[in-house]
Amino acid sequence: MSKHHVTTTINGEETEFLCETQETLLDVLRNTLNLTGSKEGCASGDCGACSVIADGTLVCSCLMLGVEAEGKTITTVEGIADGETLHPVQRQFLEHAALQCGFCTPGFIVATKALLDANPDPTEEEARYWLAGNLCRCTGYDKIIRAVMDAAAEMRGEARAA
Amino acid sequence: MPSLNYAAPTSVQEAVALLAGAAGLAKPMAGGTDLLVQLRSGRLKPELIVDTKQIPGMIGIREEAGGFVIGGATSGAMLEAHAALKAAWPGVVEAMDLIGSEQIQGRASLAGNLCNASPAADSVPAMIAAAAVAVIVGPKGERTVPVESIVVSPGRTSLARDEFILAIRLPPRPAHSGDAYLRFIPRTEMDIAVVGCGVNVTLDAAGVCTAARVSVGAVAPTPLLVAEAGAALVGHTLDEATLAKLDAAARAACKPISDKRGTIEYRIKVAGVLARRAAAIAFERAAGRVAKGH
């Protein structure tokens, strides 16, 4: 079969690409579009390192076919910052040193953005459950959760939590 | 890898023709959260993927004749966001919500969970307890099949190769009804059931059970409807003698295997315990009280 021609919107830009059926959206992002921020950890939907937002829904890009992106609006980690200005979630991850090797970080940033879009004032428990599909083998999660809670407070216009 | 074809038909007829016309294996796809993993591992080698999500009716939830019709590719996230469905069938919605992460919930569906045909599928005992039926479409039109008749063995369903599930129907809810699903896992999230149990009851005004369905998962090659366990509840309130009968009936239905998640003896014991606890939640909900489930 010839390749599929897909037209989609990625990080605000209309984008066209060609892909084979078996190529996942993650394959296309990394190998065809050179958007290598999304990572492949497990390729089975367990680790969340490939998280993207598709039409407002948080998904694993390794569990979505590239061809399914047709007509959709996709946000990857490359689309979170506003030009050179980091998103509050990104800044708080740096502030709290909520990363060590950094491999899981793009997935956490995207998943946190989706959380705060849906729920600007999550409890710590809600944040931990929401991020249960993002695995980090370095930090032990505490710094990540502190960064998430402070980013949420900052985005609500509140002073940072102690 | 030989070339893999993909089609996203916009009608049931077109989808059925594609499935029926494929020379090799053709797989319908809803959210794809199981299918893509099986594709990647090489466990499945289809020649065609038929993406069903563009077909009218496959995504969405509507109330019909007092019950609910849930499109076959409707995501767990959409179920969770539907207040009326959650109020009527909290056990079904909680069971679906237990599957995987937030990312998985964005794609995974009740019908997909059912057709993956895992003995440990979380949503299936909840749907069986709820007396849910699958609306199956194929070349001969539409047929409805009780959910407990779909899975025939691990990984296999009673659907023909040119059929797929268009929708899951949940029946009308009599007054004083409640359901619950509990699963046991050794952690708090992101795991596969060691045992799962769904209970659905209707009570009379005095709190006596008039109808009950109980289903267990991960304790046999397929999720089971346990008629004896339901019968143990009917005509009774939740006194200790009734709970003991329910517990014994749930245990008697189990034909589990021992594996890394649990031994035969352990799974049987836990099935009885979960039946008691799920029944307690279902009775509370049927009585109009808020009961915390999963």
C-alpha cells in the first residue's frame, strides 16, 4: 500500500506528512518531523514518556497511529513554551530540579499541562493519580509533585505554596 | 513486515464489507490501546486495520428508553465526564476508570476492553453485573448479545471476523438500584486485577434485595456471571448469613490459575472477600447513600 498522506495541526502549525500504517504518531513525530522531545520509553503505553495532547485529550503517542492524526490538533512538548518564554510548568520543573536524567520530563510536562487545563486547582492526591501513567526512575516523584503544585498555584495567580 | 493497510470507513456497511473482504486477518480498531501493543509485539499480524471511530454512533453516550447506549469506541474519559451515567451506573464507570492511566483513558473503550477478551478485564465483570448487552453489527445486520456471552476463552470472542461492537447498552434502572466493582491489586494504580468482582442489586422500599447479579473476573478463563451468588442475595438484607452465602457462592464459581499475581487458593479467597465488599457498596448505593467505591 502506498503511504498515507496526513494533514494535521501540530503545535499550532498545519503540518503534512507521509506515513505507513504501522508507524505510530510517536514514530512520525520523532523520525519524520524531527520533533524528538516526545520520547519512546516502553512503546506499550505504560511509561507516558511519549505523552501528547490530541484534540484536548492526553494520550500516549505510541498508542496512536500516525494516520489517525488526520484532521486533529496535536500539542507536543515543543509546543508548550511561548516562543522563548517557558510555560510555568516548565519553569517550576527547573526551579524544583524535578528532573535528573530528563528522559521522562517531556511526558510529565505535557501530562501536567493537560491536568491543569482540566483542573486548575488539583489536590496533591489528584495530581499523583493523574500522573500515575508517567514513570520516573530517578526522582522518586516528590520534586515533580512539588513543581506541579507550585505551577498550579502560579497559574491561578496565587503565591507559591510553602 | 508485509504492508499493512488502514481504512477509516464512515458507515457500518462499509466497515463490514472491508472486514469481510480482507484476504488475511482484518482487525477492527477502537482506541487501539491493546491492538497497537499486539501489533508491535508481533502477536498479531493483520493485513488490514479498520478504524471504526469515524462511524456514526461509535463515539458518544445517549440515554434511550431509560437506559444508556454507549458507542463502541467511546473513551473512558468520556464515561467519567458523563454525570448522568456516573449517577446511574457508578460501578461500571469506576471499573472502566481503573483501566490504565489517564493517557489510556483518553483512548480505551468498554467495547475494546471486552473484545480484547482478557480474563482480567476490569470493565467486563461490571458490565456483566449490570446486565449490559453488546450491539454487534455484521453482514446480516444487527444482533444484541449479553456481555457474558462475548468472551469465549482468553483472547477470543464469539464475534465473527466480519463483526464488531457498535455499542454497549445498559438497561433502565429501577428505583433503589446500585452497582459496584472492586478489584484487588497489590498496589494502588496501574496494575492488572488479581481478582475483580462486580455486584448490581435492586432493593424494595424496606431494603430487601429483589434482584441481583454478581460477576467475577481473573478467576477463570473468562469473566463469569455467578447466578448462585446473585441468588444468595435475593430476598435478603445484607446480614452475615447472606454475606456468608454470597462469599461461598463466589468462591465456588472460581476456577483460577496460579501465576505471578496470585495462587489458586489466594484468588478464591479474595473473590469471596471482594464479593462481600462490593455487595456492601452496591446495597448502600441502592439505598440512596453515597458509598465510596474505587
